[in-house]
Amino acid sequence: MTPEPQLEEEQTSRRVPLTIIGWGALLGVLLLVIVVVAHLLRPDIRPLRAPGDTEAIAPVVPQEITLPNNNNRDAKIGIIMTYGEDAEGSEWVLPAQGAAVAAHRLDLGKTPVQLTVANDKGTSDGARDAVEKLKSEGVQGIIISSSGEHIKGATSAARESSIPVIEVYDSVDTGRGVWSLAPNPEQLSQAYVQASQPSTQSIVIAPKDTEVKIPQVAAKHAYDRDTDVRELAQDVKKESQSYGASANIFVSGSAIRQAKIVKELQYAGVTAQILLSPQAVSPIFARTLVAEGGTVSANLTTVGYNMSDSLALQSDDPGRGLAAFLEAVRVMGQDSSYMTLQDDQAFKSAAPYADARSHNAVLAFAYAIDKVHERKPEAVTRVLESMRLDAAQAIAGDALDFTHENPTTAPVQTLHATEQSLGLRPEPSNDQEPRIVWFAERGTRTETYNE
């Protein structure tokens, strides 16, 4: 009997699902292979982490900052900066833009403050004039985002007018209404001892008429503008070779001078550890070093508080606070409507370098002003000298305790240089623009100086 046609249709209908299943299985295998290969070929974009860092970025605190008393009306904070490439303290113009980030976050929280800027021109007289300008504009506190002996002109003038001051990048003439977010000389001296180990001999290169507290100085070279730095580097090379592995080299001075000296030491073939003074953390150091033909090498170290972007990779309060700051930097860096403090260019040009310390200084004054009923600087001083701020108040990094002249509660640590980007903030628009990330090794937070 000839099979009925429908039987053939039934057999065909039975084979169709099997065919579909077969092709589906093959397609699934192909997709799996594609996913695996893509994963294997994917570039590793994880940011550099110091030893022991957590794998994930710390959860961030809110971007907006709302002052608790909403008493910010007429709040005005002055910022002293130094313009001019050769002027003392001018290396901090870009890091100082962190203050604009604090103002942005306070604005988001609907408790804005007004920032007004003055240029001290890198001189003592200019610093005094800057204070007078800010005083005439009615500021309740002054932030000094410069460095060098010339800022004593500003601190003395501010004291005469009873205006509180927070220094961000130097610790000069503190006390009596003047605080500093930078390490003081005693803290630096202790940190240099730790950073010099295991070396037992230090070769010091410092500006003339500068006192440097470095342990076990074996040789000292003083320089000025007329010094032949190349010849100096050759002398240091001979000395370091004679001392062998026990030697390290300490270089101090402005960021530009340090960069030029390091370049000559590298050209001379010096391989000893090079310990730099804190001015080296400014972006001008990296820019000058590379422009002069030098390189960012593993033997470059400095000392300071760990305010590096790498801190944002930690899951503690300092990490959370810094992660929130960096997120605000990223947002502002993507919007050309945000401007620098000087209001002369878009903030995105400064986003790769904006520093958390200048951000924290603005917040400290904002919280203090928020607590006073009268807009007098003396009242702000009285409030500030009893304040303690941390991540709960959006402080980026370690807590600040203003019962101390140097309120940063973190220890001063050895910081190591790397060029590897962490990917946590906008990169410079020029691909050739160098940027050093200074990070502290985990497990080295052994001392707190403000207890």
C-alpha cells in the first residue's frame, strides 16, 4: 500500500523541529565562541592599583552638598593664586581649580557660595595687596593656593584684619587663625627619614640659602639660576657611585627647577633613588620633565599626604569622599559651560589636574560660615577652630581636624610616581601631555601626626 501523502507530511514535520534544534545548537556554540574570544581579546582597561587596593571603586557620596543650616546668603570666600610661569607658587594654578568643583557641588545642593580670586604675583607685597583686595570685597575667609616664603605677606596681612586663612600647598606661618592642608616642616622631616630607607647616605641638591632637614647628609650642592646643572649632575653621579647602594639623592626647589635637575641626573646615568620635595606633585613638574627630554621613572619619589586619585579605589570613608570629588570633576570636564576660577577658559582644560585639597578648603570655610549668624571673619575663625570634617561632609580624602594648625589627619607618606592613567578623571586634550600619578603603597599608614 502506498503510504498516504499526509504520512509524508508528518515525517517532514517531525524532521523540521530536529533541523531547527540542530541549527540552534550550532548557532549557540558559535555565539559562545564569539563571546569567549571577545573576552580574551578585550583590552585590559582596569586602572592601576597600588598593592592591596580593592578591585572596585568605592561607592560614592552624593554629588550635591547642602549646608545644614542653609545659612549661606552672602557667603564669600577669597582665593589667592599666583599667575606667571616664573613666579614663586605659580605651579599650583591648575590644582587650585578643585575649588571650582566644591562651588559646583554646593550649587547643586542649593547652598551656593561666592568665590573671588586675587593674584599675589609671587611676591610678598603682591600677597599683601591680594589680601587687601579680597578684604575690600567682603570675604569671610581666604584660601592661599600658592607656595613659598612670599605668602607670609598674605598671612600677616590677614591676621591684621582678623581674616582666617587656609593654606593649601605650603605650611608657612601657621597658627593664630592660619591653618595649612600641607605637611609642616617637622612632618616632612620625619617622612624624609622613612622615605630614605634603606639608604644611609643622602646627597642633597637644594637652592642656595635654603635649610633642608634631611637625615645623614653625605654631600650638599646649592644651586641658583646661574648654576651649570649638567656639571652638577656629573658631580652627583660620581658621589652616588662612590657611596654605592647606600646613597639616595634629595632634590628640592620649584617644580620647574626640580624637573630640570632630574632630567640632567637621568642623562648623567644616575640610578639611585631620587627623593623630591612636595612641589614635584604639581603638574608643572611632569610637563617640564618631559619637555626637557626626561622620563617618569620608578626611582622618583616624594613625600606628602596621599591625595592621589588612587585613594578613590579604597572602600573606606577617605576613598568614598575622593570618589565623589572625581565624579564631579568628570561631570564638569564634559560640559564646556563650566569655567575655571579665573573665568578665562573652560574648566575641562583643568579637569585632569584639579586637586581635592583646594576643594576641601572651600568646604571647610563653607561649613564654618554656615554656622555663624553674623558675616564677620572673626566669627568664622571661632567656629572653624573647633570643627572636624570628614566624608559625611563630602571631604575628599582623610578627615580634617581644625583644632590643629595642620588639620589633615592622615600621615605623611612616601609617594611613588607612575604615568599610568587610572581612568578616573578626564585626560588632557593633548595626548602628548604627561601626567604623573603619585600613589602611596598600601599598608604604610603607620603614623598619624595630629592625634
